[in-house]
Amino acid sequence: MFRFIVRRLLQLIPTLFGLSVLLFIWLHRLPGGPETAILGERGTPETRAAIRRNLGLDEPILVQYARFLRRMIRLDLGTSTGTKRAVTTEFLERFPGTVELTVMAMVLAVGLGIPLGYLAARRRGRFLDHASVGGSLIGICIPVFFLAYVLKAIFAENLGWFPSSGRQDPTIGATRVTNFFVLDGIMTREWDAAADALWHLVLPGIALASIPLAIIVRITRASVLEVLNEDFVRTAEAKGLTERTVRRRHVLRNAMLPVATSIGLQTGLLLSGAVLTETVFAFSGIGAFVAESISQRDYPVLMGFIMIIAVVYVLVNLLVDLSYSVIDPRVRVR
Amino acid sequence: MRAPRPKVAIAAVAVAALAVAGCAESDRDSGSGGSKKDTLVFGVAGDPKVLDPSFASDGESLRVARQVFETLVRPEEGGTKVTPGLAESWTPDAAGTTWTFKLRSGVKFHDGSDFNAEAVCFNFNRWYNAKGLMQSPDVTAYWQDVMGGFAKNENPDLPPSLFKSCTAKDATTVDLAFNRVSSKIPAALMLPSFSMQSPKALQQYDASNVTGTAEDIKYPSYAMEHPTGTGPFKFKAWDVANKTLTIERNDDYYGDKAKLKTIIFKTISDENARKQALRSGDIQGYDLVGPADVEPLKKEGFNVLTRPAFNILYLAINQKGNPKLADLKVRQAIAYAVNRQALVDSKLPPGAKVAMNFMPDTVEGWNGDVTKYDYNPEKAKQLLAEAGATNLTLKFHYPTEVTRPYMPNPKDIFELLSADLKAVGINVQAIPLKWSPDYLNATTSGSKHDLHFLGWTGDYGDAYNFIGTFFDRPKDEWGFNNAALFAQFKDADTTADAAARTEKYKALNKAIMDFLPGVPISHSPPAIVFGKDVTGIKASPLTDERYATAEFK
């Protein structure tokens, strides 16, 4: 298993190299550059040229790429052209928000999705099944930002049960340690701050969970149905195991393999940032920041963030692969 | 394997929580979390970029700077007139190149050091002697805009510096000498970029040490964590992870102390989300209110303030584009063809006005006696016929995905204008482009654009800041080279006598409207909103709202 992990991690190097070349070419082929975004309507051809020169954008692309590679090898991602802060700092301040939101959404999606999918399969053709399948279809079809607006309008604006924006009430004056606000609250025993941060995660979490929840319900249902028809289930029932044991040890466990894959993919997707949900809830994560960086032509941020996201994605998928061997002992990673 | 997994998971989470609980120090001060009525949370559209106002040019950085810092002279509250700030009075010498400022005494910076003439000179010398990356146009944008260059220009394209020297004559008297007369002085010194900062803090935190490599500018810690001014609020914390910036009352302020203890600026980039946050009580005010929201918010009882319009939206005509556009008659036809009043009435916020000059009438030098080009499609058709341009096709650029204070809804504006042009027989080829960078690039460089619209929000109350910005030299945006007009600008800018200068700007406005490089369209008043129980803030045309006077009813 150790060798498997090392091999997978080593595979990251050519992946990242290829990605960096593609990104570099793509970014520098976009029309316009950061100088226009920086200067806005105040720019003149002279000031724009001066900024391009300052940013080193007037040099041949190969020279720029070599400089980028040299920095990457030292794990230096450079400075944002928009905020003038280190890209690593920007990432460390924003990524925890995305992680918290992802965890919240996935806990909701997995916690509800697997039981619902399982029950739907067991009660196939009955009301609960139709409700789950129909509901999940709606979940997939509703655009996330629309759901986010509706949730916000009802539960924040009208009823006032939840906050409408941000990650934490700024008047609390919470201490920052890791920028994972819930964790920070626990670590510093500022329980009100932790609870408030959790409270801020609810509405965006629900909005973001809608699609993974729907997918997990459907995959679980299909997978359980398939397993229910397997010979070994019949055998298990025939040899007199309790229904509870059959369900848990034989049906659910065997049905989990495709579900785990889907959970991994969904988690990876959410970790790369939820632009619309973050924008609607003014939630500080990486999604909205990356989107803004594209229009600002903030090359260092785009390069840095996308490279880190790629690493995270690979790691999440590695974890999924490792989880297979836990779920199904027949799968051995080599 | 035996224990049911959910229980194992819950137990693991509980153990982990216990393990980390209390493993970090809380740095809350015991007195914090005071009454909510002592704190105003204000929604802003973007994060500030930098806290050293000398490096700032974005609105959000300047908003913070205006509370934490003060300038020698400042705009009157709610207006654009130059009034005393840290200087109580100021007088030019006979030549108009040396200005003597008499400073307020007994003023202290937030770090306890004294504000005096030495401090003023320290600040000016810091800007003037900027080296290396501090000379980059995105770092010291406003210094370069007002003063041109530096003591030693490292970029040969930079003009020589307008600023010459600073002399501290005694503790409260300071002379600022300039290399020539300029109409920008003293009004430009109201800009937050000329804020007085503590020399002690500037040195302690190495404020001028803008480091990094050319493509990788890094600001010193002063600019990100230690802004130290004399204003009614002190900088407290910038929490990027929660998108908030907190300032706190300066209890040692020499003037009227701030009424609220804490102001928190919270970034909510989406305009609709800001509105919802106000309604749900997350925030108690926000800026950049959509024109369509002004009336509904008022009806709901929110305190909507309308800033006097201090901007201009114009239709630009590029004379290097379609060759016909170099013909004055064609430009006049375009001016007569567009129904500006209809546009103002239907697409701009309440209080918007049709523009007669390329600057608002609150600025000295505005001229009501210029050629007016009232809507007259018949005359437009006639002029086009006279110019032999009856089958004219023009490329009309307009921006997407943007709202500016002078232009809330570019697409609507485009549709109205292009319908007007079509009505007089001009064929319009629509070219929608993303605002940044595509649109700005396409319309302000090269020569492929024929028509486009753009605007400007004034920085300070001076004619040059408007019309000089557009027309004082050849620019790709307009594509003309009118040496007589450029000379007129130089003459006006270097006239020391204020009354004579105003007359020259009036003449310039008349000359511009006769030459008609474009069509001034409108001035729109931007709105800012506060909660139903928030009072005390006066809207400023320069967006110089002072949060020190805000209070809850």
C-alpha cells in the first residue's frame, strides 16, 4: 500500500507539469492583461505599458515560464497582481472556508443520501421510492444559485433564522488560529464563535448539498437494487442471517463501492470552489476569488490556485482508492 | 470492526474535539463583544487592496483611509469645496508656486507621536523620493496623476515632478514649493493619497520598502497591518478569511470623537446579496445601491442617501476610426441624433441630469453658454446628408458585466443610443465586450473603435481632473490631435489667478463643445443606504462619507 501511495504521489509531478504548461499558454493567450484591470478607466497606453513592463509581461513567454518554474520549485507561488499579497497567503485564508462548506455539504449529502437511497431501493415502487427519485431529480435540476437565493430569501431575509452572508458575525471578534472558523472556536474555547460559524454554514451547505445529495441517492438506490438481486444475498438470507446483518454486512457494504467513488468525485468538485454559492452568500472561499481573478487576469493567483486545487483533487481521489480496500477486502491496492 | 461504525465515528470526532479544545489562546479582549448599538457593520463591494493610502487608488481602500487618516485640506462635508483639514489655512506666494500651510497644533498620530511641520515634510519627501517599485504606476497612481514624476524618474516616460520641495519653517508652518503653477493645488491635496501618516510608524514598519521582483511586488507590513494616521478612527484588524475590516474609535482624537465605537466594513461583492444582508439585519448599510433599488428601499423605511452627482457619462467618437468621423458635421449629427433627456428619464436613477459639459456644474469653470445639441433627428439627417455620410456604418462598442456609478446599466444605454442613431439612418454594428480588460483595452487603445461610451468620477473639485483627463493631449480613445486645444489646457492649468483660471476653463468647455470630440450624456447621482435607525452620515459627491458622525437612533 505504501508503494501504491508513493507511486500515485510521484504521478503528480508530470500531471502538474503538463497542467502548468497548458495553463500558462491558455492564460497568456487570453486577450488583455492585468494592467487594464488594475488601472480601470484611469489607464493610459503609457501607464499600461509601464505596468506590463513591471510585471515582466513584455518578456518572451518562455522566459516568463522559466521564471515561473524556478519559483514553483522553491514552492513560491508568487504575489497576486490584484491584491499584492502572497498567493499562498490568499489560499490559506480562503481555502479553509471552502473546506468547511464542503464538509458541511457532504455531511448533509452523505448523511441523508445513503439512507434515502437505501430505503428507496428497499421500498421499490412505493411512495418513498418515487419521492426520493423524484426529489433527487428536482435536486439535480434546480440551479444551485437559484436554490441559494430562495433559501436565503425565506430563511434569512423573511424569517431571520439564519444569517444571510459571510462566515461569521464580525461583531463576535473571534480569534483566528487556523482560519477553520469552527475549529478555531473549539480550539480557543470560544464556543459562541464556533456555533456562529456553524450556523453560517447551514444555508450555503444545504444549497451546495442539493446536487451531491441527489446523485448519492440515485447511485445508492441503483447499487443496492443490483446487490439485492445477487446470489450471495439470497444465500445469506437462506442460511438464516437476520435481516439486519444481511442488510448491513452484505447489501450495504457491497453497494458502497460506486457510492464511495461518487462521494470522492463530488468532494473533489466542491473543494475546487463553489463560485455561485459563495457569491450569493458572500462566503469567503476560493471559488469566487478564482472567478474574480480570471476577469482581473491575475495570472499568479490563477496558476497557483489551479495547481493547488489539482493536488487536492488527486489527493481526494487517492483517499477514495484507499477506501475501496476498506469497503471491499477483495480490492487490494498494489 | 465490531463496534457499529457511526458510533466509532462520533466517538472519534468527540475525542478530537476534546483534544484540540483550548489548545490555542483566545485573544479576545474582555471588553469586546459590547453592545451591538456601538458597532456599525457596513457592506462594501470589494476588499480593500492596501491600507497605506499613498499606494491606494481603489474606492474601498480609500473609504478606510478616509476614516483613519486626514489630509492637509479636505472637502467640505457633503461638498467639493476645499476646507481646512490638518492645515487651518493656506496661502500661495505671489508667483503661485509656493504655498504656506498653517497647521493645526496639538494633533497626535495614533501611535502617540506628534503631528507637525516635520511630519508633513517627512510624508512629502517620502512620496517625492520614491524609488524602484514605488514608482510603478499601479503603486503610486494618484501621486503620478497629480505630481507627474519623482525626484529621480526611473522610467524615462514619466514627466518631471510638479512637487519641488517641502520646508518646515516652524512646528506649525510648512511651505510646499512646486515647479510651476498648477490649478490642481490645493484641491488635489484633499485626496486620501496625500494623507498624513506617522513618520515614526512609517519608519518602524519600513513603509517605503516595496520589495519583490518586478513581476512580484510585495508591500511592506505597514501597508497591510499598521496604517497610522490622525483620524477619528484607528485601524484594528483586517480579517481576510471573514472578509471584514474593523476600525475603532480614536479616543484621543483632537476634534469631535466618533459616536460609534466600532465600524466593520464587510465585503459582499454581489449587489443583491448586500441588499438581502441589509434587510436581514446582517449589515446596517451598504454602498453602490442599484438604481432600481433606491425607491423600494426608501419605501421600506431605509435611509437612502443620494450623493450629488460628481461624474460624467459620455459618448466617445474616435476620429481615427471611420474616416467620416473626422468631419465635424458627422459628429454634430450624432450629437443631435441622441435623445439624452429620454435616456436620463428612463434609464438613470432619480436626480440624474443631462450633461452640457464634460464636467458637472458643481465644478468651477462649468459653462452653461455652450453649443447645446438638443435632440433633433431632422437636423441630424440634414447634417449627415451635407457631409455625404448618408449610408454610414459605425462600430459601436459597449461593455458587459459591469456597473459604474455613472453607468448603472450599459446594455440599456447602448440600446437606446443605438436606436436613436438608427433612426437618423446610421447603421450600428454592435460590439459587446467584457468590461475588464477587453472593453477598456479596445476603446482606449488602437483605432478600431468608432463609438463607445465611458465615464469618470471626479477625484477632487477641479476642472482639469475632468476635462484635462480626457482632452489635454492626443489619446487613442478620441483619435484627434488638436494642438490649439492642448495649448489652451496648458495655459489654463498654469494660470495662478483663480478667477482668471475659471474663465479659461469656461472658454475651454465652450471650445470642447464646438469641436465636439464626443457627446457628454449625463451626470448620475450614486446612492448609499443605511439602516432605518442609522443617522448622522452626510452623502458626499466625492464619496468622502464620514463614519465618525454615524449613530443609532
